[in-house]
Amino acid sequence: MKSISIASLSLSACLLLTVGVAAQDIPQSGQVDQDLLDLSGIVIPIPQINFGNPPPEFVGSPAIANPFPAKPVPQSPFMAPNGLSGVHLDAYQSDTYTFGGPLGRSLEVTSTFRAGLCGTVTFDSKGRIIVVCVGRRPIVYLMDPVTLRVMSRLPMPANTAADAPATFGAGGYFFLDQLSRAEIPTRDNDLWRVKVVDGLLGPTLVKDHTCEELSMAIPSDQSILSTFPDSHGLLWFTTSGNEASNEPAYVGTIVQSSTANTSCTVKVAPLPNNEIIRKSFGVDPDPSRGGVFVVSNKHLYRFDAQADGTPGQTWSAPYNFGIRTKPGQLYQGSGTTPTLMGTDYVAIGDNADPRMHVDVFKRTAAPVLDRLVCSEEVFPPIIGDSFNSLIATDTSISIENNYGYEIATTLFGLTTVPGITRVDLDSGGTGCHTVWENKTLSVPNVVSQASLANGLEYTYTKQGDLGGRTDAWYFTAVDLRTGELVYKQLAGTGVLFDSHYSSVYLGPDGKTAYVGVLGGLVRIHDRF
């Protein structure tokens, strides 16, 4: 093993403390207050750090668009247009776009240093970015999509309970509604509705609605994870639960008062058997089918609202939650948000050993003899897990291997176990099968996305064979039909370019992508 100098270790430690993101499991000690770092109107690039050999800037060749056939995901009338509304892009949580992204034509890479993980990127009706960057305290930013200049900012509450679990929720997960208002869970267990007010001096982010009753309905040692509207516009949310105190997670609904902007009606239902939640949830926006789909550490659930708005459990399905918390996971259980497929199915990844599976279930509310459609093995024995959402169309699924990820395991030239696999449903929904495996690309932690318009899967890879201690992070395009690498573009070097469970996003111009990283936000753009 090559020795690592004390100076290098000290520098990396200082950088990690500076970033200090309170998303997922990063410690919060020694963090820098984002208020002091935010220089509105001035774009400071994310610092590059490299202790090894200079990495190649571009590998591969520009792509030729080749649309991938799929049925469209239905649009929720209560959310911003599909592809612009949240981390998984739509109510189905499909992670698929109907418009294109960079084809690799003379790519331009820029960034903005925010000292926080800019995890969920959305676009308002004027094409501006609304993003929450999660650090010591989450901050909502309105940004210019080209220059990344901050146009407005709105600080959100910091943690109020020392024993509340650190999660990507409470600021990380949020969605944009049909009026371009952001519905954002907070760390003090509130729900802020934030809108943009355009005035003579420019746009301003303002808090439009809160829910005082919400914090009284949720234990203080839990965190709100995610919120979405169902097919009738009723807002749903989930909480984390608390394993240490044997507290179950809650599934809840919210009706925001139209007369009092600080009031809501809240209904909650606990999960059975002290089960916990760490992922977001999926919704069918078609009222003829409906359903809210939640995965806990032991079961997949369908909920539907009862007459008074209380969440009612329609069905539950067990899955193989495994025997351990694998490296790359933050708890023992499924690491994937439930993803809806077409009109009939919902999919997750399990946590089985020796090999994990992609599991597809029938999502109908009607009772069925066997809800499981298929369970397809993916990734090598023992060294396979996924802690990010599936990409899914009505018939195809792509899953990435995150086994081995921690911040430290991607420092000084290291990376994680490689692997991306595509699984398709058999004709008639009688089973599923593996279509291809990419065994060379390492995807440590990002939420990958696919463009159906050009047939590319966009991901974010860490190359581990560059020699020395080079930490090179690449924006990467893979052929969704074959799994072959098309191209990859260097996004940056060093720990501040680690995506840490954030996502890849495509801009509505069809030529630009964005990646949330520990240091802020990266923009990748086709020059022509």
C-alpha cells in the first residue's frame, strides 16, 4: 500500500469539515456557516484538489441521439412538468426525461461553490433553478441556469433536536408544484411552501405557507423525509422513524389551510413493527388507479387515503431485507425509492445476500394471490448493493452498484465496486431478465437519469485506475440499449466533487446537465 502523507490527510480532513453537509450521515461538527460563505451575485467555482496524475478531460466520442421507446409517465396536475419537479423527476419517480441532454459536443464545465450538497434541482416556469443546498442549515437558492449566479436565497431552519437522525430529507427531498412553488420539509418538522415573487428589484424567494400543527404530530427525534401530492392533490409525507428508540416511521397527509398561512390539518399512521424509512416514495397521479407507494426497511406498502384523509394501508409485501448493512448503505434494507412502471407495476431493489435483486410487484389495490412478479439477481455475490433509485420505463429498469461507498473510500485514487445492469420485464409480465451488464464503470453514489429522447443514461462515475492519488469525478453517458460507455467528461477533481447521493439533472434547454456535489453545483453544457 502506498503511503499517504500527514499533510494530505490533514488537508482532506479540513475540506470535509468545511463542506460539513448534514445530508445522509456526514458529521456536523466543525462546519462553516453557509451564511458567511454565500456571496450572492458572485459565482465562485468549486476548488479543484488533486494529489496525483492529471486525469483525461474527455474519454469517448460525442453521441448520436437514438430515442429509446417507452410509454409516457402521466403528468401530475399538482406538480411542475415532468423532468423539472424533483429529484426523481415525476410522481412515478421514474428518473427518465422526455427531452435530451448533452451529447458530448465540445463540453463546457462550470460550477458554483455553495459549501453544501445541492441535492434536488428543479426549474420554475421561467426556466430558473430552484435548489436546496443542504449544509449546517439548508438554504433555498434561486439561480440563473446558465451563469449559476444566485438571484435570491432563503435560509431554512437548522437542526433543533440533537437526537434527530441525519437524513437527506428535511431539505434534501422536495418537489415543485404546478405553480412553481417548492414544498420543502424542514429540520424542525415543518413544511414550508416557498414561492418566487418577481419585483422591480428582481426575484425574491419568500415563505408562502407553513404548518404549525405538523411538529406536534411527529416525535421530535424523527425527521420528515419527503412529500408529494397524490392523484387528488392531497399532500402526503413520510418520517424517518427512530431505530434507537424503537419508534416506527409515520406516513401522513396534510391539508394546507387556505385562510391561515401557518396552519394545516395533519393525519398520520405509524408503520407496524417499529419499521423505519430512509427513502422517498412514489405516487400514481392517475385517479383511476391512484396509490402511494412506500418502502420501509422490511416491506413495500401501498397506501390510499381514507374518507377523512387518514393514510390507510391497502397492502404490504415483504422483500428480502438481508442480514447486514452493506458498505454503501446507511441502513439494512432496500436502498431504492419505489419506482412505478407503466400502469401495473412498482419496482425496488432488495438487500439480499449473497446477491441482491431487482423486485417487481403488481401495484393494483385489488387483492392478488402473488404480488411479486419477478426477482432478478444483479451484481456479483457479496459485493452488490444499491442505495439510489432505479431508472425505469414501462418495461425496462437500470440499477447501479454502490457497494463500498463512503467518502473515505473514494479518496486518494480509490473507488467503489463497478456495475450497472439493465433488467427488462418479460413479454406479458410473466417474469424479468437481464439485458446487459456494464462491469467497468464505478458509480459510487449518484442518482442516475436517462433521456428517452436520445437513448443515453447519464451517471456520475469515479475512475480508480489513473495512478497515484488522482480523484477524478466524471459526468458519464452510457448507451441505454447496450450498456456501453459513450463518453465521459471530467467534472472535477477532489472530494468537493463527490456527488454523495445527489443526482444528475438535465436542463429544459436539452443541452445542459447539472450534478449536485459536496461543494455545490456543477453545470455541463454542449457548446453546439
